[in-house]
Amino acid sequence: MAMTADGKIATANRAVHSFGSAWDLEHLYELRATADAVMCGARTVEVAGTTLGPGAAKFRRQRLKRRLAEYNLRVIVSGNGSLDPAAAIFKSQVSPIVILTTARISKFNLKKLQTVADEVRICGEREINFRAALRWLKTKWNVQRLLCEGGGALNDALFRADLVDEVHLTICPKIFGGRTAPTIADGLGFPALSDAARFELTSLRREKAELFTVFSRRKRPE
Ligand SMILES: NC(=O)c1ccc[n+]([C@@H]2O[C@H](COP(=O)([O-])OP(=O)(O)OC[C@H]3O[C@@H](n4cnc5c(N)ncnc54)[C@H](OP(=O)(O)O)[C@@H]3O)[C@@H](O)[C@H]2O)c1
């Protein structure tokens, strides 16, 4: 995730979603080149127009060197299937697209998404059961390492399910402000300090005006 110095990942009106440097973009593709699958939420797919592909040939070569498939699997999360089938991602046919959804999806939306995705998987009643969904992705699509690229609602669900091993956070020297501007983890959050997801800073690198950080999960005390 790219984050402003005041902790935002987009402006409050969602008009600005891309604000990292060329280094940060390169870093994003390098991370994609380490993952079997790249995932993001429905609103990110629509607002940011992301296609979640591996990018230029050099990143695809990195993938092959690591014995990964040349093109990563693409995973989209949409609880009620409200996703727009005209979104840019569906026009890019580089690799399979899997949509994770819930039993809340209408028959109409299910049919609509089945025409644009390779598989639509119902994983939960009202909320996606991510533990079960990731287990299924591993078994069915051989996903060992999954990169989630947000947005805040999806990230929050993964933090709450305790499924995040690493957070790669680029801190950019900008301030967006705005009470309703999204952050790296929105959604419901944790009610108490004792419940908070815990991480430790395991890497810190300055590249020109940005800080590239990695936070790794700390095990909860027994
Ligand atoms: N700076 C960055 O690095 C970065 C990266 C990514 C995104 N962004 C920004 O983040 C914003 C989007 O974030 P967002 O939080 O609004 O949306 P989001 O997380 O991209 O997508 C939210 C949607 O995903 C589905 N979803 C998420 N968690 C779910 C769960 N537990 N169960 C069922 N469905 C679930 C729901 O889809 P349905 O409504 O279809 O049910 C929900 O409305 C955009 O402005 C984007 O530009 C910034």
C-alpha cells in the first residue's frame, strides 16, 4: 500500500488514488512478481482501474526464475457481486480471474460475473470467510503466496481474520487530510488495544522522498 504521511490511501473524494513515485510503482510490480496471486477489493477495481497483471517482460522473467507461473492469478473480492463487468480488469485477458463472493449475491449478479470471470466462488454467508477462501485458493489454484493490494475495507477483513504475514507500506511525503479519506485498514477495525493486529518493523529503506517499509506479523503471546 502507498500511504500519505497522514495515513491516507486516497483522497476523501476518491478522485486521487495514484500518488506514489515511479520507484513505488516498480516496487509494486516487484512484489507482484513474488506472488502466485494478486487480490483486491471491488471498489479498488472500479475506482483505480487496476488490472492486477504482472507488468513488463522483466517482471515475468523474475516470476519464471522463481518457478512461478509467468502470469499471476487475479482475485477480486465482492460480497454482493456489485462489481461492474465493464471494469478494465475484465478487458485484460492475461491470466485467469477468480471472484470471491458471498451468499448475498443475487442470481442476476452471479450470472453476470460468471460471464466475465473464470470462476466465481461463494465463501461465506454475509461476509467472506477468508480463512476458508484462502484454503480453497491454495487447493484449487495452487496459491501459496497471495499479495493483497487493498483497499482499506478488504485489508481490514484480512487483519481481523489474522491472515496477514507482512505489510509492505510506502510512506509518501504528502498530506491528503479528510475525515473520510480511506486508510490502509478501514471496515470494522479492532475494538480494543489487546485485539490489535501486531507487527514489527523488519525493513526500512529510503528511496529519494519516500520510505519503503515492511512490517512482519508478531505472534500473539500464548
Ligand atoms: N494507495 C494505495 O496503495 C491504494 C491501494 C488500493 C486501493 N486504494 C484506494 O482505496 C479505495 C478503495 O478502498 P475501499 O476500502 O473503499 O474498497 P475495497 O476494499 O477496494 O473494496 C471494498 C469492497 O470489497 C468487498 N469486500 C471487502 N471486504 C469484504 C468482506 N469481508 N466480505 C465481503 N465483501 C468484502 C465489498 O464489495 P461489494 O460492495 O461488492 O460487496 C466491498 O464493498 C480507493 O479509493 C482506492 O483508490 C489505494
